[in-house]
Amino acid sequence: MKNRVVFFDTTLRDGEQAPGFSMTVDQKIAMAKQLERLGADVLEAGFPIASEGDFESVRRISQELRGCAIAGLARTKKEDIDRAWEALKHAKRPRIHTFLATSDIHLKHKLKKSREEALETAVQWVRYAKSLTEDVQFSAEDATRSDFVFLAQIVEAVIDAGATVVNIPDTVGYAVPDEFGQLIRTLRETVPNITKAVLAVHCHNDLGLAVANSIAALQNGARQVECTVNGIGERAGNASLEEIAMILHTRHERLKLTSGIAHAEIYRSSQLLSNLTGVYVQRNKAIVGSNAFAHEAGIHQDGVLKNPLTYEIMTPVSVGIPESVLVLGKHSGRHALSKRFSEMGCRLSREELDRVYTAFTRLADKKKEVYDADLMMLLQQETPETSAAYVLEGVQVLSGTQLIPTATVRLRRSGETEENSSTGDGPVDAVCRAIDRITGFPARMTEYTLNAVTKGKDAMGEVLLQIEYRKRIYTGRAASTDVIEASARAYLHAVNQAVFHHERSATEKR
Ligand SMILES: [Zn+2]
């Protein structure tokens, strides 16, 4: 049995569909390119039938990436598979990933199918997918709560029908490691044609066991692991890519498994994802959290200084955490800026560089030292979202201990400018209300945080907020040396996504 583990990354599908993690098509492409540099073997780029945006991202990623295999998700239905194939067909190595639930609880309550009908459906659509492309993956949704005999039957049948990969997901995050390892081992021992396909696992983290379960499965013969950067995904998330990769690397002697992951790209990938989505990684997150390599206790610090191996099982450099950060300032040129961005995982086009450079010189005039976090903020702010987006032209606020806070905001959309004013409970509230008056879009702010992006009194204030509209959550993020302006931009950033999403689904319904 081969010891090379296939990394199937689903950051752009399972990860992106979690609330607060949505990305635009361009952002997904930037992330996909970084995942390719990271060495992911397969990228699940989206669920093409789910929306126009998903279709478009799968199509463009298929066209633009030549390194990894590209997968698109589809239910066991003709229209899903056709749509997935339409998006994937230009990929160098396309993979159709189709799935059907196999647990009685899903069959009875969700699909209203008998086991026999489910088996027939799975075989029929795997065969159909196979008629379109060589590489077909089948997932038995909710496998860990399925009847074992039935699960083994369906696995055998889809392999006969041509599935090249069979995935056993712990969809609800219910399994414990020895049990899950045992399930994989028993499937290998009982399904007669099992060696004709790669056995895969997809674990969720509801009980905090996604990584442990994945490792147990790999120890018992699974050879594809599905995971996401920073462990993002539905509910408590998916198994974290960086943790699995570093376990295989650090404990190679015991596990004897290898991967194609370029460890030095791990930190950059994690940073890029959180910069694109505006969701930070928790400080104590393994491998990529800001405390992951910080030794605070005196006795530990003393030990590490004498010999890093006393308390360090891996080095920050090995996962790509930079030893020292080059600080850019007023006199840094275009070339230095472009180089710094590419070190952060962003290759800028000429136009992007021009735009960001202008913003950079403006910022460098206001503050002495410009850090990586500042640069990422500039890049995000200077990237035009769509022509249909609202753009902040100006904001003015009157506030103080004796005054009722009043804000006047000027916005531009599709060439037209509109201005409005409002009072509020505080200056930020007044600004948001003034924006609402112009957009006519009643969003509710559910979260608001203000952080200093970097050190020093001249640091940019970064606002991260969430709004809720029709049960969907949109994240907004912006930074400025003026916190009121940052709040206005962040709020508008979130509102633009909500407007865009709302108008797009309105056109799709028509
Ligand atoms: Zn999942």
C-alpha cells in the first residue's frame, strides 16, 4: 500500500459555505492559486449548481489552474452533474464529486428513499458521471451513522460503476477515533473491490475530533484526506489542513505517511484566507495561531534559548512564519511593494500594483512604518468589487459629550452621487443610519470590533463587523487612520455584499 496521502482541499466549497466566510470569485481564484502553491492535490472549487457565483468560480479555477486536480460537487442528479461538468470541462484534471446520504435517518427524513432506491440512484449517477470524465468521486453522506452492511454494499457498487475515489464522511462529527479507524479498516477488509478505488475521509469537528479521526482513518488505510485551511467549514468546521500536514511531517517516524504539502507555504495560506474573509484565526490555534510558537513561561523561555528542542517540536520557520518582517515606509518603491505582496501570497497584476501603490504612498505619508497587515488592508480596499457597488465619497461626523451625534454621508453608485444625514446613539451608529437612508437596505449589525492593525499611536484602526440580512451573515472589514471612516467603509463593504447577493438571487429567480 502506498504511503502518500492525497490532500483534497475543500476550503473553497465546504469552508466557503460556512456563515461569514463567503468570498467573491476573484478572491476564490487568489486563494486557489495559493492552495496550489501549498501543494494541495485536489481542489474542490465549489458546488456549481448551487449558484451562479459557484459555477463561475469552478469554471475560472478550472481554466486558470494547471497544477492540481479540480473537483466540483454535485448531488446524484442529472442537472447537478451536467452543471458540474460544464464548469469543470476545461480543467486539466477534472473530477466530478457526487454524493448521496446512506444513513437511514437521512434516507427516511430527507430523501424519502429506501436503501434499494438509494443504491440504484448512486450507481446510475456514478455511471453517468463516468461517461463524462475518468475521475469520479462518490461520497456516502453521513456514512458514520449508516448501517455498515449497507454502506459496504454501496461502496462496492459505486466502485463497480466506475468511482475512482470513495469518500466516507463523518458528516455530523459524531465518530471517535478508534471507532472511525475501525470502520475504515473493516471496509478495506470486507469490500472485495476496494483496492480499485482510493478510500477518502471527510471529518467534521463538532466534538473537536476532526483531525484525530482523520489521522485514525489514515492509519487504517484511507489515502485521501479532505480538509480546509484554518479548519474552516460548516458548524465547528472541517479537519484542519495545516494540522494534518504537520502531524504527518512531525510524527513521520511513527505514522510513515507522506504528503505533497509544501510546509513553508502553510502560514501564508492561513494568513491569506483570514485576510480575504476577514475572519481571524484564534490565538491558540495549533500551527497557525499567533501564540502557537510563543513561549511565555520563564522556565520555557530559558529552555528554548538554551536549546529550541527542549520545548519546540517544530520550528516557526518550517511552516513559513517569517523570522523578521521587513518594514516598508515612505521611500519604498514599487518593486519592494510588489515583492512584499508576493511574499504574502498575493501576486499583483500591473493595474492592481498601480492602484495599491498610490494608496500606499498616501498611507506612508500618514504613518512612518507600513506593516504587512496594513498592506493587505490596502489591497482589499483598492480592489473594486463590482461596478454596482456603493462607494464612499465622503463622511463627516459631529459628536462630543454635549452633542447628539450626527453624521452626513456621501455615496456613489453607478455614477450617481447621493448624500444623506442622520443622528444616532453614537457616531458610528449615526454613520450607519445615514448609509441605510441612502441604500434603503435595512441590515442589522450583529457584531462590531475595532482593533489596531499594527503597533503605535499612528496605527490604522481596523473595523471588523457583521450584518444580518434575511438570515444570511455578511462580514465587512476596513481600516483607516480614522476609525469613523473605517467604520463607514466596513459597513459599506458588508452592505455591498448583501445588496449584490440579494440582487443576484432576485435575477436568478426570474
Ligand atoms: Zn463537510
